Amino acid sequence: MTVIRVEVTYRKGVEDPEAITITRNMKILGYSSIRNISISKTYEITIEGSGDAEKVVREISEKILSNPVIQSYKILS
């Protein structure tokens, strides 16, 4: 079996509404030194066999895990 991790993040210049909300709440709670928070999602995918595992994960990442208009992905392992 092959285990591959994929990290999905918003592209530069695209606002992350969840991160904006968390940043605002941090300031409300008194953490005034917090300037920015960014959020990423990490997926750990286990595939039987290892032949074309990275190709399959790349296809899944492009078609399902990320929105290519506003997000990018990185295969970590």
C-alpha cells in the first residue's frame, strides 16, 4: 500500500472566509498581535499498489479535492 498526503490551500490573493473569521475573533479575544491566519486542508490517501498511485492522487486532487479556480494543491508524500 502507498500513503500519499495532499495539502490544499487557497491561492494567493483569494480570501479565506474561515481564516478571516478566526483572525477577527482572535482580535476580539485580545490577541491583538495576530495579523493573519491561513488555513490548509491535508488529506492522507491510502492506495493499494504503488504503480500509478501518484498519478491517481494528482487526478483526484485536480478533480475532487481542490477547486482549481481558487485553490492549489501540493502532493507532500
